[in-house]
Amino acid sequence: MDMYDAKFVEDVNKALALLETPGLLDIIEELDAATLHFADLATAVDAARSARPGRGPLSKQRLLETLQIMESTGLITSHMDPSARSRSYAITEHGRELIAATQPLVEWAEEYFQKGSDGGTTESRSGK
């Protein structure tokens, strides 16, 4: 199979677009650790984002939108907890697979961008 056929490129572009969803990686990281009610998840995500340079908190509306996208794509599940009168969220196996799939990208990005804000020169990236 040609690695760069049209279907492959389309699927990769869909995956990258999903990864660009605001807060998605922060949310999935928090839910990998525990099932959380909405308020606890919002607090955890805001704390995680504020610890990273250039990232601020997500609005409650944006958080809800991202959670809906994540649920519709099968990365998380939610259920209403009547005793807490709140919705709780949990990661799915697909969500865990996304974490595993993104780990090599994270490692590559850390190495690549440690060379400088532009990732180093073309020569250093190509090994020449």
C-alpha cells in the first residue's frame, strides 16, 4: 500500500483536526487518571493548562463543546449521576488508544522543538 494514498492523507488530516480541538489532550490526560464529574474535570483541566506556558483556562462552553466532540468520536463516555446532579466523564479504550498513538508524536515534538523555536535548521533536521 502506498503510505500516502488519498484515503491515508484524509484519515491523517481528520486525526490532526481532532487533535486540534481545544483542550482535547488536556481532557484526555485528566480522564486517563480518573473518571471525573464536570466541575472536577473543569478544575483539573484549568490547572493543567495554566501550568503550561501560553495556555489559559477553557471557558465552560468550550469545555462542553470539546466533551461533546470527544463523546461523539468515542474517546470518552458520560453519564448523569443523579446523586451528584452532575454528569461524569470517563475515558474509553479508543481514548487510551489515542494516548498511545500520540506518544511518539509528543516525543518527536519535544526533541524537534528543543533545537529552537523553528525546530532547528533544515541541515540539522535532515542530518546533513
